[in-house]
Amino acid sequence: MPPKTQIDTFGAVSLIGLALLLAFNQVVIKVTNDAFQPVFFAGVRSAGAVVCILFWMKWRGLKLALPRAVVPSALLIGVVFSIEFLMLFTALDLTTVSRASVIFYSMPLWMALAAHFFIPGDRLTPRKSLGLVVAFAGVAWAILDRSDGGEASLAGDLYALGAAIGWAATGLLVKATALKTVQPETQLFYQVAISAVVLLAVAPLFGPLIRDPQPIHYAAVLFQIVVVVTFGFIFWLWLMSVYPASGVASFSFLSPVLSVLMGWLLLGEQVGTSILGALALVAVGIVLINRAPKAQVPQNV
């Protein structure tokens, strides 16, 4: 499919479905952390995804080899990917799905800010700047207001913030480096391959690797490997390669909304005023950041 200048119907439906998958994914990670140490779990997921993606690429006849000019960017994005998921999985071990999701899905805020400096033609406008301020206020509210109690922790919230910045950096590397010349499957293969090595190597530093696994937890790991990483992430990278980065990012505001709902519905998490208020500010800010400018009507002179 050739690159598009705006989100069409297929893109919108795809992004809504992906937002639903990613929201449910937060609950899956939270539950599976009861069985496996989070960093070890993230490493196992990446290692399993290497095998699945390799089979997928062989089946489709895709090449693994990278042009020499792309190798530095591939190594860098692999390290950033590792840091992102070390932080996200740890965040979901320390804080609630609701809080982690509101903060993690502030990613478009950080991506818009970085794109202003690194992606030609993606500059901040007054409207985008207002959106940044509003979204940042929402993130700050979520982190600083501790009144919701429950399983929330400041450390967990800060890990979620680091994961959001890591996700934005990953998207930026895809759009602004030689990686944009590489197919999505190849990009993802090197991300998960490098992260598998990094995460499994550092996992022992974060405590015992095994907690209390049950059959449902092994099924959750398989779901993560096959559905979320192998197909979900490939699909996201493909969407990034076809549609404008800001357009893809704009749909991410659905994921925290759905994540808060699922955290409340499936895990019984407390959803108080601070979370709802922070969620509203982040969502409004993201809409402002990514709202397409009005078309200018030519004036007859």
C-alpha cells in the first residue's frame, strides 16, 4: 500500500482495533507479573517473538539482512525498545493498570515534542503547543495526586513515564532514520532480538525470576508472544510506514480510556477523580496535538 497523507476508513478501523488490543494487553501484563518477574517476562516474550517473527519472515520470503547504513539505527532502536519494556512491565508491577496507562499513553506528547526538532515538516504550531501543555498537565496530575491509593506507587508511575518516552523514541527512530527504508517485519525482528538479549541479561538484577506460575499465566505469555508482539507490533509498524506519524499517534488516546475501563472492569481497580481528570486532560491534549489543520479556501482576487 502506498504512503497516505491522512487516515482513511481502513486506517481508522485498524487503529481502533489496535487500541483495544493494546488496552487489554495492559491487563494481561499485570496479571502475568504475578507469575514471572517483570523484566524476565519481558525478555521471554521478546525471545519467543524472535522465533515467531523469523518463521513469518521466512514464510513471506523477507530478508533478514540489513544494509550497512541501517545497522547503527537498528542497534539503537533495539536498546531503546529494551528500556521501554523494562520500564512498562515494571510499572505494571508497581502501580495500577489505570495509572500506568494514562501516563504511558501520553506518548504522542513526547513524540510531537521530539518531532518538532527531528522530523522536517512536523513542527509545533500554537494549537499543538496548547495540546502539549494540556496533556502534560494531565500526566503531572496523574503522577502527583496520590489520593486514589490502592496499588499505586510513585516509582511505578515514573517507570510508566519512562516507558512513554521510550515508545516515542522508538517511533521517532522509525520515522527519522534509515530504518524507514526497512520493512516493518525486519525492524521488529531486530528490536525483539536485541531486547531479548538485553532483558534476559539484566533480569537477575531485579529479583527472583519465577514467582507463582499457573497454566493461565503460560497461556498469557503465549498470547503476548503471538498476538501482541508478532502480529500487533508488526501491524503498528506497518501503519506507521503508511500513515502520517501524528495521525497514527492520535488514535492512541483510545487506549488509556479502554485501559482504565478494563482495569476497573476486570481487575476491580479504584478509578477516582484524579485518574479520570488526568485521563481527560491527556486525551484532550492528544486530540489538539494531532488534529488536522483546516483546509484553506482559496480566495478569488
